[in-house]
Amino acid sequence: MNLFLACLAGYSLGNFSSAIIIGKIFLKKDVRDYGSGNAGATNAVRAFGAKVGLVVFLLDVLKGVLAVVIGKYIEPALGQYFAGIFVIMGHNWPAALKFKGGKGIATSIGVMLPINPVVALICVAVGLTLIVLTRIVSIGSIAGVVLAPVVVLVFARPVDTKILVLTCALSAMAIFRHRSNISRLFKGEENKFKKKD
């Protein structure tokens, strides 16, 4: 029962779409009407500019952190892992938005930060470096999350099976949500990122 409550708490938090809420309340705009149409931080930068996009990013990270903290409080042994997976599911496929959400990268960072900050920061550093070098956000986003299980195997000693399973789940969801980006990357058609001033 406690695990179910942890999952429910995580999924409910994931349904809080900061990109849509901030856009509609403060800017009277819907982020889904711009760019990729996704309700995430990257598209918020495209639609609303870097400052608003940063706020959206930080809020998306925060809900990942909160989900883990709440999940651990509800069920100390496994609650944080289940809540972490479900908050990303709620962000990516929110029932409140007809299951059309973001791609979960910022929330994945938020989930990993309290569970293993070293893994989280290494993956963020690699992702940001690739974004700066290529100016293609999807490359950094995908690489950063997909690298997480490898970082766990290399740096988390002894290897924690629960964290390894969590990072594999995060990677799988990220790959699935970025499948159209991956297709464009192979075709050389992925657009380089240009922020709105």
C-alpha cells in the first residue's frame, strides 16, 4: 500500500506542468503552440526566452527532488525509487494534459540529485558539454541520461542494484520520448538550438 501511495504521489507531482502553468498564467501563452509542441523546459526557452525557460527547468528539477523525498518518507526502503520513476511518467504522460507532456530530462536530474548527486552531476556535466559543443539539445539530453547506468557501474562502489535499475528505467523513458529526435539525428536533420532573446 505504501509503495502504491509513493507511486501515486510521484505521478501526481509529475502532472504539475510548470511550462504550461507559467506560460498561461504569466504570459497568456501555451508553450505547446510553439517549437516542438512539448510541455518541457527546452521548448519553454524557445517559446518564452531563456529566463522563463530557466525557471521552468528549475521547477521541473524540483518536482523530481520532491517526489523522491516524499516517496522515501512514505516508504523508506523503495519509495524513493518508485516515486522517482512515476514522477517522470507523470511529467512525460500527464493524465491532466491528455498524456502529452515533456521529455523528462530536467525531472530525471531532479530524481537523481538526492539519490546519488555524484552520478547526477557527472551526467549533467557531460550533457551540458555536448550541448555547448554541438548546439543540439537532444544530443546532450539523450547522452546524459543514457550515460547514467554506466556512471553508476563505474563510480558507485559497491554497485547499488536499485540505483542501477532506476537509471536504466530513466534511460529507457528518455530514449522512448526522444525517438523522433534520434531519427532526425541519424538523418542529419535535427535543428540546432537557438534561444529566444
